[in-house]
Amino acid sequence: MATLFPLMLEVEPTALGTVLLKLKDLPGVKIHLDLDGAGPPKRIASRTAEGNGHHPRTKKNPEAPSGKTIIITALLTGQKNLTYLKAKFAEHNLSSGNVSSTIHTLTKTGITEHIGSGLYRLSEKALKEFQQEAPSEALQLPAPENPKANRGDSVPFVLKCIGEGKTRMDMRKAGESLGINERMIDGALTRLKAKKLIVAVEDVPGSFKLVPQKTKTKSQTKE
């Protein structure tokens, strides 16, 4: 007897008869009709999930925010670039590689807008809707699991402050409660300026702004 390979088909009730008649006349096809199994297919847990006993994010921390929530909450305070959004993902132990696909989905659905190389903001319609729904409560994110500040925490912190329009003096005050001192802030500013991710605002001492980033084309990525 020839080996048979199971094949799942989802058919609308009105088309069921027509599909069965066409399949019946095809050679090598054996039909098993299960009307009790109608409905959406059940998700099959991956071997990885079965092996470690939990989902890498939702099972470990059910309160963890989704990538969309992180991006929308960040953009409520103004435009942000991809570097800033990736830093926010990292704060909540999410892969920064998912930022581009998540922001693409939000832009496609009209929630966010692409306003320059690597720069995004909430659309006017979305901004009004979120503000009406009291976003400060509805989109409040849980604090990172490890609040202890170290040298690596200073860069995301400074990017966040610049995105919110804070000056260097504002950063010093905000960093006190987080254990981020003036030396760490200055070091982060120096590194970000060297990488050309930020620039100083002319005629406004202690103020900085984000630099639009160039996105790589597919051809550049292959090279």
C-alpha cells in the first residue's frame, strides 16, 4: 500500500460539496471527513517550548509588555529613532531584532508614521485616540527586572531622556533615583556623539537631538 500524507484543508460550508466531488475524482487521494473537527486549527506547541516547560517571555513573566505596547508608549512623548526603540526593547528583555517588523506592522495599520530615515511618530489619529483613553494608565509598562544601574544602563537612559527633550541638567536629576551619576551620563553622551547617533543643539547648551539613521537596502545587506 502506498504511503499517504495527511493534508489539512479548511473549506467554507457552502463550498464543501464542490470540493469533495473534485477531490474524489483525483487519483491517489483518500478522503477522511471529520465534521466534528470544524473550526480554527489548534496551535501545536514547539519542541523548544515543551523542552524548557515555558514560553521564553509570556510564561516567564506574564506582565511583560508586548513590542507594540513598548513602541506606542515610547512614541506618546514624541518622535523616536530605531536605536531608541531597540534600547526600550532591551530594557524588557525583548529581542531588538523585532523592532523593525513591529514598527512596520504599526505603520501599515496607520498607528505610526515613517517621517525620515529611521524616525517614527504616532499618526495624528492614533495620538488622539490614545490620549483619550488615558494612556498613562492603560499603557503603563512594568519596571525592568534589574533596576540596578551600571555602565551599560547609561546609554538607553540618555537616549530616552533626549527623546523626551531633556537637557543634560535634567538627565542628572532624573538619573539620581536610578543610580546613574553625572560621569555615566557624560560618558554615554560622548559615545553617542562619536557614533553620530546624537548631535548637540546649536545655541541651547546641554541640549541634544537624535540623528536620523540610514536604513540598509536589501542589496547592501547581501553585500
